[in-house]
Amino acid sequence: MTYESIIGLEIHVQLKTKSKMFCGSKNDPDEREPNINICEVCSGQPGVLPVINREAVHKALLVGLALDCQIAEYSKFDRKNYFYPDLPKGYQISQYDQPICGKGWVEIDSPPRAGARRGGEKTRRTIRINRAHLEEDAGKLIHEGNTTLVDLNRAGVPLLEIVTEPDFRDPAEAKTFLHNLRNTVRYLGVSDADMEKGHLRCDANISLRNPGETELPGYKVEIKNLNSFKAVEAGLNYEIARQTELLAVGEKLINETRGWDDVQSMTVAQRSKEEAHDYRYFPEPDLPIMHFVREEIEKLRAELPELPAQKLERFQTEYGLPEKDAEVLVNERSLAEYFEEVMSELEEWLSSSPSPGVGRVGERSDESIHKLAKQAVNWITGDFQALLKVAGTDARDAKITPENLAELIKMIHKGEVSGAAGKKILTIMFERGGDPSNIARDEGLGQVSDEEAIVVAVDKVIAENPKVVADFLSGKKPALGFLVGKVMAEMKGQANPQMVNSVLSKKLG
Ligand SMILES: [Zn+2]
């Protein structure tokens, strides 16, 4: 029996702000020294007053707008009461019934279902957002032998909790959504969203129902601790198998919370899930209600940068890039920006200079742009990205400027250097920067595309090899290769081989 899975996600995004959510302590997730970035507010001392961090509110609004959420006109904070050693106040300041961002939606391209035939079509799906609210993070417990230590550096760091409706039908869809969300918050500059570092934490809830049913199942299993994209998919798939087995033998499933164990690749029962009333939510009396003015929200919406999903579409239509290539670029904002800078150089060149084989002077046809774009993406996602990975740097900090890479692509396009020489030049540029034409000259990597020089060499080779020429003319095609080799030797290996071939064929034709 195959059931239909009903999946929803709850994602905590750690916002990148200068200070914490309700105090002036530094928000530095990389701080190693414990209890350095704390004050009386975030360490829960009596008699202190929290203050709302404007930057965190601004960043929450950006995410809300990117997810097409309704922004609340009035929004308030509430106390969520529970006891835990990493929460010195005994309550977390969160938002209960008036979250900053209300209902929204995003579209995702759902990958072909598992088990579908290869080449299965992607389908576009709408995922509804239930809400997104602001809250503060808790501290960290460090267990050492029989002792447990408390580090409050993280206590009070702003979190945006994003809750989706149970609209995913497949673990791969949930993973795609999370991936898109990570790219979106990175593009918005609101979070580094590194899952390994806990900037982005994901819980999922999943239940199963019979195919064709429309009611939501009467239970929900929440999976905690899904700390990588792989874990999200694996954890959900594990639950589908586990729940299917139980339902098959007629067992009734109940609400529960389970933790994903990465080592054993399984979920483990934790505790029955708390209901909202267990937290005794009530309005935070020490903070004012926030009021958002419509006009200002619309102004903010107008200022949103191009989001990854839009960029992905534009790269395919404007530059004719295959989806896979566009995806590799868009996944890393710095790479996408680098590509666009290279393209703007190439487009300028295209519209201002004669370029054999690309287009006529001043011509800026789609075809020629697409051709150059494909070359650019091949260099950027191929050799360039490989060099970046080895060096552990970012495209922004590379010694190769987009202008110089564009220059190299032009040189290859014009036949001034071969593709193989291009790779050598790229490596040299990566190590020490510099202009590719100077490097080609200094390293003797240039390629002669001067037709006159090639004609002279061809004539000489033809005159010196009458027998081979006669062989070729009597039908021995391989003789041409021999002659090409002779011309290349004559030109010390620096002639453009395509041109040598065509000049020779013309002369002997
Ligand atoms: Zn503080």
C-alpha cells in the first residue's frame, strides 16, 4: 500500500544583525569564547527591560515580502513559558497570535517523483506559507563528562521562524523548498544560512493518508534535528517507511516528536508534543506593539533585490543558458554576479567591434549572446570554480577580474589563443592576476590567426612536399593531416589549426 505523504516545514533562520534581538550585546555566531557577548538582558537578570532591534524587524519584513506574506498592520511579542537551563528567563520572547508576517506563498519546481521514469517532468507547485514570526534564540548547553556548562552567547540572537502549510507531498519537494529559501535569505543578505553552522535549522512534520483522501490525517509526527539538506530528505523518507509499516498492520499513529539521528540514519522517539496552552503564552508587557504603515511596506517591497528564482528564469531567457548551468550560477550569488559582469563586457564588445563568427559590427543578436554566454558559463563553472574551490576563496576575492576573463574569452573566440592555452592563461591569471594578452605574449601561448602568415607557410609546405600533395589529390585523404602537421611545425605550433586546415583545403581544393 502506498500512502500519500503530507509534509510541512518549520524553519528557523538566524538573522545576521549587529546586535541581539532585545539588547545591545553583539550577535556573533562564530564567537568561541563562552559568555562573552552577554549582558543583563540576554542573561535574564531581574529588573531589566528588552528593546526591539529595528534591524531584525527590517530583515524579517524583507523575508516576509520575498515569501509574498501579508505583513501585519499590528504585531506584538508574547512570552512563551518553559523551563530549560539554556533559557535563564524561564520564558522565550516569541510571537503567538499576531506574527509580523502572515499568510504567503512561493512556487517551487517539484523534482520528478521518486520512482518516476527517468526524464520525468518537473511540475510547478505552490507552497503556502502559514506565517513567519520573530523570536529570540536560546543559549547552548555544553556537556563535559558529568558536568554541563551553559554558554549564553547565542541567547537572545534574533530568529525568524517560518512555518509552511502541510503542502509538500514528497521529501524531495521539501528539500527543494529549503534550498530555495536558503538562497533567498542569502540574496536578501539577512542570514548566512549555513545549515552546518546552525544558521538555518529545520524541523518537519509528516503524516500519511490514503491516496484520494482530502482530509488531513488525525495525527502529526514532528521530526527535529534535520540539520542538513540530506537529513531533511532522509529523515522524511525514513518516517514514510516507518509509518507505512505501522499503518499496514492497522496501528493507530499518534502525535509525537522524534529526533533524527544522523549516525544511525533513523528517527528516535523523544516526547509527546506540547500543546500551545502548555506554554501559557501571554503578551510581553515590556515591549510596545509594532505598527507597520502600508506605504512604507510597499516602499520596501519595491526595493527588494532580484531573488534567486527570478534570476534563474532570467538567465535562461536572456542568455539562453541550460537550466543546470543557470542553477550552478544562481546557487552562489557571487558567481552569478561575476557571470553578469563578464557578460556585460562581452555584450559591449559584441555591439562595438567586428567579431568574426559572432556577428557583424554593431549586431547584438540573441544567438551570438547565447553563444558567448555558454562559453562564459563553461569557464566560470568549470576551470574557474574549480580553482576557487581549491584556493577556498570566493569569486569576489579572485585575482581574475571579470574584465580579464571576458578578455580571455574574446581571445579564444577570435582564435588568438587555443582552448588549451586558455586554460594555462586562466591558471596564471588566477595565481597572480594580470591581462590575458600580456600573459599569452610573455608565455608564448599566443596563436597565430594572421591569415597572410598562414598562407605563406602553407605555400611553402605545398612547394616542399609535391609527393604528399599528389597523394592527397589522388584521393588519399590522410595525407592532409600530414600537411597540417608540417604547417604547424613551420609556425612553431602557434598557428590556429582550424585556419591552417581551411587554408590548406582551399589551396588544394
Ligand atoms: Zn545582551
